[in-house]
Amino acid sequence: MSKLVIVESPSKIKTVKKTLGSDYTVMASKGHVRDLPKSQLGVDIEHGFTPKYINMQDKKDLIKELQFAAANSDAVYLATDPDREGEAISWHLAQLLSLNLNEANRVAFNEITESGIKAGMASPRKIDMNLVNAQQTRRVLDRIVGYNLSPFLWKKVKSGLSAGRVQTVALRLIVDREKEINAFVPVEYWTLDAKLSANRKTFTAAFYGSNNGTKIELSNQQHAEKIVRELENAVYSVSKVKKGVRNKQPAAPFITATLQQEASRKLGFNGQKTMRVAQTLYEGVDIAGVGSTGLITYMRTDSLRISDDARNAGNQYILSKYGNKYLPKSPRIYKSKANVQDAHEAIRPTNVNLTPETVKSSLTSDQYKLYKLIWERFVASLMANCVQDTVNVDITANGYLFKASGYSVKFDGFTVLYEEGKDDDSSDGSALPEMQEGDSLKLKSLDPNQHFTQPPARYTEPTLIQALKDNGIGRPSTYAPIISVIQQREYIEKEKKSFKPTALGIVVSDLLVEHFKKIMDIKFTAGMENNLDSIGSGELIWNEIIEDFYKDFSVSLKKAENNLTGKRIKVPVVETETVCDKCGRKMVVKSSRFGKFLACPGYPECKNTKPVPEDEVTTPCPKCGSKLVKRNSKKTGKKFYGCSNYPTCDFAAPNVPTGDKCPECGGFILSGLRGRKYCMNSECPTRKKVEKK
């Protein structure tokens, strides 16, 4: 008889089996094996909010196989993922396999490597019921909210809608931001840039105010032009040069939130994709010359801690690759926030010597990109600071003050390998020519520029994740699902990488905010997350937290239903410029389970519908001047740009035309990758040059 080890994912089996040897049988639960029933609430409200779990129908055969294997094994070890969800899955497995909860049969693998697996097997423990109860609390709360609020939305707004305890709060953030944008009143202001020359090098200095240091705001064109007139024939001279040294520290190794943010900025991955690819890197990849091994540590964490062994290995790599000067004088320790769960390390490579280039041939393109990001971030976090020489220059002219700042890199430090991406276009300045106090400068131009204050930006995926994190909404494992769910429900949509609420999303958010203030309150939701953490640490009793929540929730639900008796809220329709070719009305955007479509507002008298044209572009059709739209080829599925006047006009191209014609052959010029332009004519010499590049 052998020992049985049960992991979650089948992709871990090979690595775990290779490490443990022939005395062990390794099987996978393939995620959850029991859950609440879909057809009913599944929670006994009257008896302590006890969940009523049932075996998952599609796992029926697998459960029998696991039960047979457990019955014929000397010992059973539950090695599901090392988080609350994994702890709950282990508990469900223990119930199904009739295991003794007082026995040490739970093991955790923080990395799927030989050392990580052996370390986990060497420290078996009992199933942590506090962690199980924390997960059960989240599940029951979400079920209570979802199974009561969703029918409420069906009756008052539209059938088929759904609401979640955490997702709707995330929706509120996006809706509130959109309202801020719509209510924003721009204020005019002007800037004045002086292009100056020193030592034959040109640089830009920005107008600040009077030369006594008083800031002067330029509120309109007349004010800016008055300053320009007063500066005619002025002498520009350097009044002050302040030099300094700035130390720029590397970013900390990744936690779940920062990994999702950076993967979005640099790789264009959404949160779901990032976590899916990271999961495969954690579970194990077959590496040429190494075998099956996990390449990164567990990817659901909010701890910045790294082990001494990992730090030492990273330091040795930096020493051999870059030299001693690229190591800081003392180890850099990153501190996690006070309320984080510190069960796991930060996300890092399991073996720093498995460089991205070493393993590239064994990985998919997405795996390589993400592994490279994680590996470089970790190594850079151990490296010495980037040292920059800074210079700030004050320039006076006819009683006015201009300022210029810049820097030069004295020592590149960690930036030789990696720099963190940014969510904005802010700049630290640029290199300035050498200047001394008293130097006269030559004015090249004096340029007044009109600006208007800008509304707050819409959330992108990185900034929304940061907002969720800052507000305590959800936890590392939930950020990606939260965003994905409200997109799937068509409460929000992406517009140029930013999230915008739909008309439906605004109606749902406003309705819930009005009638369920507590659930939609950001601070209350954050407080509930803290309660879940306290349940996980054994400080609070799980069903008491649910009981307190349910008292207020049930009262709010009854009150909302009474206040809205007989009422139904209409979702505003989005009118388009597309004219119904049967009755002449402007068509509106509608949604069905098959997606969006255009419909005539004259329904049921006029039942005309059309597909929504994809992404109308501003460039007109070069053949007839009509609008161009992005479409999908029925044969290949590939996207192309075609004339909206088809079939009268048959223009179609793989990229957007620039509006110019090729000087070689007269063909239409298209915009290609990285801004390259090329001729649409496949036989044109200019086209062949681009294809060669």
C-alpha cells in the first residue's frame, strides 16, 4: 500500500510524483469537489447560516476514484493550494474521504519544486478550520447577497441581471468616477515656455513668476501675451544653479496586485490572463535539461517577504553577472502593510539561475513574457540604487523667473535590468547643458500655450486594481474576478484601455446605492474583508458575523421592495447615427444573450435589426469618402477595415488608411505596426521594404 497525495491541479502531478517517488500516489481534485446548489439558496438561515453542500455532479466519477484510492492507502495528504480556498477544498475532501480532522494530513507547497515539495511534506499539520470558516463566510455572504439582490434587479430593472457583494462596490467606484468626469468644469490656464540655448545646446525653461520667488498664475491669453510683451528684448541670465544627488530605489518584488498592474502596463494582459499564466508557471513546466518544475512561488500573496535562501541566491547571481558595485551595502528589506496575510513570500522565481533566456525555448510566448517580468523585478529589487545627478536652474529675465530641471545618470544600478512602468506620462526632466550662475542665455523662442484643467482620468485595469487595494475591497485572489465579472455583466466596457460604465451599469449602481447603502458603502465592504481576516486568525466567530450582516440586509431588502412596489426602472437607450433603412428612425443599441445589436426604436411596428459595426474610425474611406468600420472576415475571422457603404463601395484593408497616396504607385498608404506606413499595393517596392523590416 502507498501514500496518497491530493493536489488541486493535474499539472502539478508530474513534478510532485517525480520528487516523492514510487511510494506515493499523486492525484488531483481539479478544484472544488463540493459546492452550494445552484437551484436554491443552499444556506440554512434559521439554523446558524449552515451551508448545505452537495457533491458537484461533474466530479462524480472523480470523487469515486479519490475515495477508492484513499481507502487503499496507508496515509492521505491533502496538498491543495496554500490559501483559504485551498484550505476549504482540503476540508471538503476530508469530509468526502472520511479523514480524521484531528490528524496532521494537510501539507502546503509554496513552490512546486523539489525543495518546496519536500519542505511541505516535512511539516504536515491539521486542517486550519479558522481559514475554512473564513472562506465559508465569504461564500455564504456572497450567496445571500447574490440570491436576493439578483431577483430584485430582475423585477425592478431587467431580467437576467445579477449582483454581487463585492463586484457592485467596484462598479460604484467606476460609476462615481464617471459622474465626477461629467460634472467637471474645466478651468483655463496658460503656460509660457522659453526655449533657451547655452553652450550650443537648447533646453526649455518654464515660466514661474516674479524674480522674488512669487508664483504668478497665467489665467488667460491676455495675461500670457502681456508677459510676452514685457519680455521683448529681455536678457536671460542664470541666477541660481542647485546641484544634488538623487537615489532612486527599485520597486519591491511582486505581490498579486502589482503583478496584475505591471502585466497590464507592459504586456497588455488583463488580470484574468495574468493569473492564468502565473498559475501554469507555479504549477510546473517541463524545462529542457531540468525536467518538470515550478518556476515561480505561489502567486496569490500580499506579502513582500522573501526568504534568506532566495535573497542569497539572487545576490550571488548579481555578483557574478554585474559585479559587487551592483549590490547594496546592506540588504534591502521591504515591509508589508500591517494587515497583510504573511503566509507566503512575495512572487519570485524559484531558481534565480533559471534565467528567462535559459527557459525560453520550453515556454509559451505568454509564459516567457510573464516569467521574464517576474524574474527581472525580483533580481532588480535586490540591486543597488540608481544614482542620479540632479540640477535645478533659476533663470531671470526683466524681473521674471523661469525654472528648468533635469538629471543625468551617475550610476545605473538596478535600471540596467528593469524599471517599473507608469500609469501617467510624468517625466523627471531631461539632461541640461552645463551652466554657471551669471551665464547669459540666448532666447530661441517664447511660446505661450493654452491649457484647461483636466477631469480625473477613468480607471484603467492597473489604477482600478490599485483603488480596490487602497480601499480594502477584495483580496489578492479576487481582483481579477471582480473586474472580469462586471465586464461580463455588461455593467462596464473598455474604451481605449479605460473602463466606462454602461447605461445599465449606472442604473444598477444608482439603484443599489439608493436602497442598499450599507452593502454599497466602500468602508463597510473593506470592514467586512477585515472581519474575514479576523475569522481566519480565530479572533471572530464566522456565523455571528453573517447574522449581524443579515439582520440589516433583510430589513433593507424588504424596505426596497415595498418602496418600489409596481415600479420598474427603465435603462436609457444609446442612440446611434445609423438610420433604419425601413422606417428612417435612428437605430439604438440593444443587448441580448448573443451580444449587442442595433434595433429600430419603432418596435414592434418596425422589427428591423442590424449588427453593431465595430470601431468606427475617423479616417474616411479613400475610395468614396464614407465611414470606415472594423469588421471580422467570415472566412478567416481576421479583422479588417471596410467601407460602411458596402456593397456599393468594396474598399477593404488590413489596417487603417492614412489618407495619403503612395508616391511610387499611387496606391493607398496604410498605418502598420509601430507607426510604420506602407503601401496597400502588394507589388509596390515600398511595401516590400516594410515587409522586409
